[in-house]
Amino acid sequence: MARPKHKFLKRIYQKEPISSFLIVMGLIQLVIGGVDSQWNLFSLGFGLVLGAFFVRWSQTRKHRLESERVLPRRYLSPSKSPRPLPRWDDE
């Protein structure tokens, strides 16, 4: 069961490492602040996690908009070049 989770987390972390790092860092601050009753650290971690999720959402949204844009197809002409390219031989 741990193996599929590990692959999923690894794929997400490799896809967007900056926002993933910010989420992990924010979660660590959130847990430390919650356990030790340090509410400033807890709120800082919570804000960092929310900011990282916003960054990830904006990156995926931008990527999705770029992928939806249709590029025109371009074809090469069927005729060959009028003369062949020169050869570079070591003489």
C-alpha cells in the first residue's frame, strides 16, 4: 500500500518542486505550532500552506490554458531542395 503512495507523491513532487517544498515546510510549521501551542507559528504554517496551494493552482491553471490552445499544423513541401548540400570530407 505504501508503494503506490510513494510513487504518487514522488511524481507530484517532481512535477512542481517549489510548491511541494512550500507545502511540506508549511505543514511542518503547522504541526510544530499546533503541538507546542505556538499560535504564531501555527498561523504562519497555515498561511504558507494556503499560499503554496494557490501557487500550485495557478501553475496548473496556466499549464491547462496553454495545452488547450490549438497550434496550426504546418507541413513540409513535397519537393526536394534544388541542389544537394555540400559534403565536408577530411582531405
